[in-house]
Amino acid sequence: EAQVTQNPRYLITVTGKKLTVTCSQNMNHEYMSWYRQDPGLGLRQIYYSMNVEVTDKGDVPEGYKVSRKEKRNFPLILESPSPNQTSLYFCASSLSPAPYYEQYFGPGTRLTVT
Amino acid sequence: DQQVKQNSPSLSVQEGRISILNCDYTNSMFDYFLWYKKYPAEGPTFLISISSIKDKNEDGRFTVFLNKSAKHLSLHIVPSQPGDSAVYFCAASFERAGGTSYGKLTFGQGTILTVHP
């Protein structure tokens, strides 16, 4: 089954404790991105990757890091989480960045930073 | 600066009637528009899209209308069904390759649609 998986689905952590949210897709997609969803703001792009070892900032990259060492995986790293990073996070992938290629979203990771 | 806006946080409709969800955008460079549907505890799923060279696109019960001069798009669902109850996001993008925004979807805030039996 074609899918994007994220782990963990729920995470409660404390300020400053490094964490990684994993994202994996099994569709051999080149384009992957991370979004965060906040009330009243919709989804905003954090980082994206055009291919292996090619990553770039989206609209809200501060406090986040990413890496793309393999085509299928695109982990999101919070080196020192803060309460303002409490949010719902989605990973997405598509065959190409062209918008007529459907972006497939993972189920989301709800992160709470206390 | 919210470049894509959905000004109605919620919409309630009776089963069988038409649902109309609205979306406005400010960036005239956007040339591709999409609607995503999201159920609780799931990621958004693609519903329908439209290129700026068209003003209408239909897919079954779903039709998207684009008014470029007004920078406005709408999603019509006819007839509405209880299973359509979800959060609907409109998104805008760039169809032409190149630039750092290529591939990025800029989303609106979402509209919660409730279809009553």
C-alpha cells in the first residue's frame, strides 16, 4: 500500500530535550516536505527536499533541522524544542514538486512541548 | 501575511443540499489551486485542483470555480453527504518550474464542513 508514515504519532516532551520525528514514504517520491498546522493559520511549510542531499527552508524553518540521506526518509529534528513548537506536524511526499502531482500526507504527529 | 484566506471557519449544511466553500488569495503569481480534505487524526488528502488557465473543473460531486480577477475560488459539493463532513483546506501553488517556492503549497486556515443527515 502506497503511504507516508510518521513516528511517533503523539509526543509530549520538555523544553530543550532534542527529538526527531521520522517520516518515510514507499512510493519512490523525489519531493518531500514538512508542514506544521496551527489553529487559524492552516498548514505552513517548514522544510522541503527536492531529492537526496537537497534540502531547503520553507516559510517557518527556525528551530528545525532536516536531512535527506535516503530517498525514502526525511526526518524532522528539533535540537532544542520550545513551547512555541507545540503543533501538529505533517510530512508529505510527491513524485515531483510540480503541483499537478498529488502530494501525499502522512497521518500527522501531535507534539506538545512543556 | 496570510496569502490564502478562508474566511468562514465553519459551514453547516443539510444532507442533499449544496455546500459552497470559499477561498481568497492575494498573490497574483499563484497559478495552480487545490482543495484538500482532512478527517480527524488523518493527514490531508487531495480532492480537486484547477489551473489558472481554466475557470472551472469538475470531478463527480465536486466542482471548483476560479475567478482570477477577483482572486477567488470556491468548492461546490452537490449533493452534500454526511461523509463529506471534514475540514477543507484550499491551497495555492506555482505551476511554472523554478524559484524557491516551486512545490510549496500555501494553505488557507481551513473550513469545518458539517453535513447533517
